[in-house]
Amino acid sequence: MSRQQIDLPPHVYTRQNLAESGIRFPPPVLDTAARNGPSLTARITAVLAVLALGASCYTGFSEGAVTVIRIAGFLLCLDAAFRFVRWVRLIRIRQRLLAGGHGVPVEPLALVLKGNPEEVPAQLSKVRSIIAGSVPQVAVVYKETGTKKPQFYITPYRRSKDFQMPSGTAMLYRHHSREHYYVLEDDFDFIRNRSREQLFSGTVSSAEC
């Protein structure tokens, strides 16, 4: 793999490094949904909807203003509900893929840092990490085994101070028609250890961090 002049461990790359080497991968939609819970946009929209509907009860507004606020609140409610239903759908798809049990082995290829190459030195700076409280976001790139034209897949990004590669192979569960619908189970991530309640609440226990 070609690497830019960045002081990185030998198995750590940026997305640009990998793309220049012809290594591309679909986004981990299902694992990201399971890891992060409902999107930040959905949560903000829900809060705005509650605020708008609450404001519509304020008697200081004119009738026309109240009507506009209620319509805005209703539209925000619909948007938040749509985003939440979409998240639940992704979780259900992920559960079906895992329940199907048709996993194939994949092997770790590299760690990839989130961000532009010029930002990586700053991300790796221990001084900056301590002062700003920032930790690099890292994901693992996996490669199919037993094929001459392997495909590549990536785990969700997570904040991590160490750049140790996962040990051994992982299991890949793919959707039959949508390439960005897949699940990776490895020893790098915590998703496989989450309970059903944690999975749907988007919470993480202290043991999984």
C-alpha cells in the first residue's frame, strides 16, 4: 500500500491511503445503527418537536402564530418518527442477518483513522489529546478470505487510544442484495455483547467501553 509521509504505525492508514491502493468498502450501516442508536438528527428533531408543541400552548402568541408553530411541531414529529422507524428497521435487518447464521470468515487487513490525512498528526498528538480530551476514531478494515478478488468491509469507528489489530478472523454476515447491509462480529467491537435492551436503547455498559 502506498502511504503518505505521516508518522503512523505500520498497520494504520487513512481512508485516502487505502483508496489510493484500490481498497474501498461500503459503509457499515447496520453496525453503526446498532452502535450509535438513533441518529443525532433524530434526537434533535424530537426535542425541537416537543419544544414547538409546547410553545404552541403559550397564550402570548397570536392565533396565526400558534397555527404555524403547531404545523411546524407536527412536521418535526413526523420527521423524528420517520428517522426512528428507519433506525428500528435497520436493527431488525441486522438481527435477521445474524439469526440466519450464514457467516463467512474475514481477516483483519488494517486499521483506518477517520479524518483527513493532514488532521492525523494532530489526532495522534498525546499532548493535544490530553488537553482537548480528544481521542482518534479508529475502525478495522477486513478482507474476504479464500477468493482471488476479495471485497473489503469496515467496522464502525470508535474512539481508541491504542492501535492494536484484532486477533484472528471475524465473521461477516451479508445481505443478499444490498452491499452496504452487512454485519461484522469481531473482538474489536462490543456490539455482539450487548443485550436486547441495550441494543434498542442505544446504551453501553461500562464493561463494553
